Amino acid sequence: MSSVEIGLWSFPVLILLILMRVPIGAAMLATGIVGTYFVLDRWTPVLAQMKALAWNTNANYSLSIIPLFLLMGQFAARGGMSQALFNAAAAFLGHRKGGVAMAAVGASAGFGSICGSSLATAATMAQVALPELKRNGYSGGLATASLAAGGTLGILIPPSVVLVIYAILAEQNIAKLFLAAFVPGIIAALSYLIVIAIYVRVKPGSAGHAARVAWRDRVPAMIAVWPVIAIFFSVVGGIYLGWFTPTQAAAVGAVGAGLVAFVNGGLDRKSLFECFKETAVSTGMIFFIILGASVFNSFLAFSRLPQLGAEWVTAQGYAPMTVLIIILALYIIFGCIMDSLSMIVLTIPIFFPIVTAMDFGMSPEHFAIWFGILVLMVAEIGMITPPVGLNLFIISAMSRDVPIRETYRGIVPFVGADLIRIAILTAFPIISTFLV
């Protein structure tokens, strides 16, 4: 069996392991090690490579931004910021048709701007908004689906952990990718609001009515969200103004969120230890996935499958946009069986050389940024599509009285909005690159 054939066979083996519930990091690690052995036909270089690869992968300074952003999200969740964001959004939108669900999406967008994690955003906002949605007569499908969709804004609106991983893999500037993601993230939030507005008019019984909040009560609700605004501008604004590097900005954000949580009474010695523990567990999981992907991608490099694949695609004479659309469609399919982080660390080293070998009529940097935003958007769809749909599982676990099939039905319009948005961003790259 040739090295290329071994590389091709590795994919069904990897998918089989994932379907057998083997952790994605372990599946990629095992497939990569065994595959490298079959290609090289010796264990000595495999073991030597593992020793060097484990150190070189996890010693990357750029990865230090990940635990800092995760810690900032932990502090933000305990500092009452999610409740303040939801109260402020509900004060202005709650009385409108579908307004409480819109407020949940708006609050998710605000929380995502200081969290960077889709799962954390979905779980935190569900604790705050789900009781209010039920109390105001919202159907289970609309309530859970809007929270699951809103949770994806945690990785769309910068800072984003997934976008950091892409920047490292594609060797791009993190600050420029954050800037490029801002407008598409806002468009995503607005599209979800439009979906809710249409949903409650097509199905009038799916949403109740909340009382209008007086203007004198709206001002205090807006003032209460100042810590979120301050942290966001300190982190994102500090990066763009040149005050901090992305890693330094993440540290500043973590300290700021920790101080707010401490002042608000949400952080003590015990909860501080829990925040550190949760951050360490999440960081370890992410780093293990990155290590597994590094080993697997190293094996693919030995098999020369990515290089030959890029050469083959280029030789076929396909239009660049056709190849891009096929790759995005594959991402949607992959998103149904694996989480977004695993999907990106596994596929970027394979797909990125293929698309960069083609002429899309823009500079290599602008193309890499545009492609990264598209990948981020498609990966976000995977968070809300069955059967994996991690956001759906989280929300369903927190709302056990709502059958998951209702959540699946409710999420369909949001997925449709995502597909339309991706089509627009694909047709008009300037939306993602004009700020850069």
C-alpha cells in the first residue's frame, strides 16, 4: 500500500473512531501515530517525532492567549455580567413581539464579546434567560433554539478562541482577524433577531408578551452593563490602538473581569479556585486536541496527501469559487459529526494549501482573512446542527421539559439564516476585509 493510499484510508478510520465516541484528540493522535508508522515502517522516527512535536506544539507562545480568554469568560460568568446584559436588552426589547428571545440573543452577543467561547455563552445565557422565556409564555422550541443560536455568537464576535486557533494554523495576524470578524458577527446577531421576528409572526402562539419597562428603569439597566463595555474596549480597543499585544490584552481582560466579579460578590476563594480549575480543564482539552491534530497532520505530510491533493485540484481547472463552495459544504457536513475546534485544527492544514494555490483576485493576506471568517461562520453552524450540535445538547440538558426534537425543529430557521449569511459573505468578500 502506497503512502497516499495510507493517507486516504486514515480518514474513514478517524471518522469510525469518532463515531465510536473516542475523544477527538485521542482519535487523531492514535491515527496519526499508527499512520506514521505504516508510512515510515519504523518506530524509531515515530517516537523521536512525538518527543519533539509534543514540546513544539504546546510551547507555542501564541497559545497562551487561550487560557487567558477562557479565564476571562469564567470570571464574566460569575460577575453577574450576563444578568446585567439580559436585563438591559429586555428593558428595550422585551415588550415587543418576540422581544424576550431577541433580548436573549442580544445579551448573548454582548457576553460573547468578553467570553470567546460558544459553549460558555450558551450555558451562561441559558441560566439567565430560560426562566424568563418560560415565564413569558415562549414555546420550548423557540426558547431553546434562540438560546442555542445566540450561543454561537460567542465564537463569532471577537475575541474568539476558535479564531485564535485558525490564526495560529494559518500563520495570520490575530488582531486583524478579530477586526475582520466584527462586522460578520454583528450581521449574525441581526439575522437571528430577524428570524425571531418572522418566527413569532408565522407562529403567533409561540411567544407571549412582556410588560413594557418605563424609561426611568431603562437607564439603570444600561448603566449596569458598563463593566462589559469597559472590558470589551480594553481588550479589543487596546489591541487595535497598539496598547497591548493580543496575549497582553487577554490578560488585562481576565484581570478586569476578575475584579468586577469580586466587587459584585461573585468571586471568593472557593469560586476563584473553581474558575482556575475549569480553565485548566478546558485548556488541557484544547491543547490535547491541538496535539492530536498536529500528529495527524504530520502523518498526512509524510504521506504527501495534502500536497498531491492541492496539485490535483489545481490541475483539474476548477473555478476557484467552485472549489471554495465545495470546501464550505464539506465543513457543514463535518460539523454534523465533530465540534468546531476539532474540525478546524484537523482540516485547515489540508484545505488551506489547496485554496491558497488558487487566484481569488485578492492579496494572500486578505484571502486568508476572508477564508478564516468563512470557516468560522461554517464552524458555527456545526454548533447548532444535529446530531453533534453541542449548543443544542447544552440547552436541552438545561431545559429537560422540552423534548430535543422541538429544539431541532426550532433551530431550522436559524440554520437557514446562517446559510444565507454565508452565501452573502462568500459573494461579497469586502464585508469581511474592508475594516482590515
